Amino acid sequence: MRRVADAPTTRERFCRSLGGDLPAEVSSFIGRRHQIAEAKRLLSDSRLLTLTGVGGVGKTRLAVRVAAGMRRRFSAGVRFAELAAYQDPGSPAAVVAAAVGAPGAADRLVTEVLSNHLRDKQILLVLDNCEHLVDACAALVGQLLTQAPGLRILATSRQPLGLDCEQVLRVPPLCVPDFEQMPRSGDFGCYDAVRLFTERTFAAAPDFVIGPDNRVAVARACQLLEGIPLAIELAAMRLRALSIEQLLERLDDRYRLLTGGSRSSRPRHQSLRAAMDWSFGLCSPAEQRLWVRASVFTREFDKTAAEEVCTDNDLPRREVAGLLARLVDKSVLTSREDHFHMLDTIRDYGQDRLHGADERAGLRRRHRDWSLRRAARPDHAFEASVPHSIPAIVDAPTDNAELVAHQAKRARPPDASPLTLREQQVARLVADGLSNKAIAATQSIALRTAEGHVQRVLTKLGFTSRNQIAAWFAGRQPGRDS
């Protein structure tokens, strides 16, 4: 049974947590009341419940809380089997046997001995981190549930086990402030992400005080971190050395910033990149290729868009539908009404993994052509489908010039007089497809300053999107509005 790292003392911590001595990462558990209640309901109705979600979203913590709340229902108690440190397909049976106290046996007999040991017991088994051994876990779980009628299993995995008896509960990120409907009082304490950030900041940097002067900045940081607990905790640790304003400026490069997690954490939870590397490594080469290419979309996209933009000889069109479904299963994408969405954290990772000038050029060209076709449809609401900004991987003036010119035909340019010279320069850069980060670099200003300039341009011109700025600017240029 080969291990990739020393197994952490999770089972001991789990036993302490059931007795009320909660370890820090569990005692700081924030919110999730609805998910806890739903998980208990599903586990009461089904013998197998799998918690799925993106890396770092808090699946293990939720499982521990659910198990602690249900332990009195099981006469033989609750047991915890952690698989993160193991790689061999034969590992799950041996790890579970050790967790439940089954007598030792030769490798080929472990499953049989384990089944006999559990046959007459009322027990809840928490099977943690199944995603890298999903086939082996599915086979073991299927056999144990058949032969041990008193057994119930609560699994955590970045993808379902795929058994007929399985109930799946997707664990979402923590709720974050919505700045379009933010409280008038500026009190963001009702948001779980802000509560976790506040608690973790107090633990990491007790001298850092969250008050009226910076609570909006804290709320903005939680929004940029998308409510992912791992990202929030890593960011809070950075406040030992950074101000909240400096943290916000650096979050545009979150994978360089969010490192240095607790030494007691699993290796893949010691940095945000390590968590994404783990997820990326679980994908097939074709799934990885689609993940990377789909990062071109900054808003929702459908199957047709993915087929038109992401395919070439290396990724045939006929494979896209199946690959999209598998990326949803692996918590890379979320789906809603035939549309797919990717968190910015996952999108940024995909853009970082896009290598090679030829691949970038081909993706830029296909994305431009798709945008033009969408914009040219007479029944198409342009603003609803074209991203607010073209991502960094397609930042080139020629990529969206035709798109901007097309929209400019329908735009009625407002008076430019409200804009300062710097704001007109920023409007030009937006029209050229530059991201806020690229604008900051071009103008030698801080990212937050660039964001402020863009927001002031939007406000002064009465616009709500970057595409409107682009069309307005194109309409002002000689020869571009005909």
C-alpha cells in the first residue's frame, strides 16, 4: 500500500472532534446550516451520500460536522477513513479496515474480512478524499453496502462515485457580498465568507482590526476569492505582512499570493495552486485541454460555443458534449439550463496552463469569430452573451476590432466631455480588449487604480458593461462607424 506522504492524524482529530475537542480547522467552521441539514436528510434516506465540490470548498469539514451530528444514531459509532495520502487501488479496503478496527488479513482477503466485520454493525463510515481512487472506492463501497446492511457511508470527492444507490450533494462556496444589493449599513457580517475571513484574520494577525474604514475592502476581497474557504484562509494569513489594500491589489495574481498554508494541512491545501494542480491531474488529457480552452469565456457559455471556440484537430467537436459532462462531474464546471460556468479561480488556472503561441493564436481567432457571429444575429441580445472583457489570453487590438465596430453601428455615442484625459486613455484600452491588469501595467498604475478609472468611465457615460465602452469609443473614431 503505497503512500504519497505521511498520513496525517486525521482519525485522531476526528475522534477528538466527536468528543467536543474540535481541531482549529473544524471549530472555525462557518455557516453551512442548510447544507448540514440537507446532508443529514439525504443520509437518513440513503445509505450512500457523496459530498462533491471544487478543491478547498470545505467538503471534509462539512462531512465531519454532519457525522458529529448523527453519531448517536449509530450504535457502533462513526469512523473516519482518509485516503488522501494513498495511491494504490488496493488502499481503500486496508484504510477502512484500520479505521473500523477489523482484524488483519492478507491483502486479497481484506475486503472479505472487512465485510464480515461490518455485517452486524450499525456504523457510519466517513470515506474522505475518494476522487483519485474513485473506481476502487466505488467497487469497495458497492460490496460493503451489499454485505453490511447496517452500514451507511458519507464520502467526500471532487466527483461522484457513480453508484446507483448514491445520493450526491454539491458543496458550494460560502456566500459572498453582492455589491449590487449590499447592505446600506455596510455591515457584511451576515455573509459566511466575511465571517470566515474575519475569524481567520484575527487568528493570523490579531493586530489587524476590521472596522468602518476597511470592511468594504474586506467584503471585496471575499468576493474576489469567490467564497472558497481555502482561498480565504490563505489570504487572511497574508494580512500578517500586507494591508487589506495591498492584498486586494495582489489578488489579481492569486496563485502567486495564496501560498504558505498551515504545516498541518495536507500538501495540496498549502497553496491555492496545489489544490488546482490536484484537480487538474485528476483530469484526462482531453478534459485538461477543454478546461484550458474554456477559460477564454468570462461568462456562461453553452455547448455550441465550446464546440465553435475550443475544438481543433487535437480536440474533435464530437467529444465536447461528453467532456463538458465529465468536467461538471469533476467540479471544474457548474451547469444550469444547458449553460456552463467556471469560477474565476478555475478560469485563471486554465489561462495559466495555456501554452504555445500557435494554440493561443488559434483560440483568439475562434473566439473572435464566435463573438462576431453571435453579435450579428438579429435576435441576439449582445450584452447578455459577450463577456464584459476579453481575457488576457485574447488581449490584442485586432482580436475584437471587428466586434467593436459591429456594435458601434448600433450605438449612439454620448458626449465625451465628462471624461478626463486619463479616462479617455483608459476607454481606448478597454476598447482594445485589455483587462484591468493589462491596463494597470500599460499605464504604470496600481490594479485598484485601474479598476477605479474603468468604473468612473462606466458611471460618467451611463454604461453598465465594458462592451458599451468599446462600442462608444469605436463610434468616435474616424472611419470606424461606417
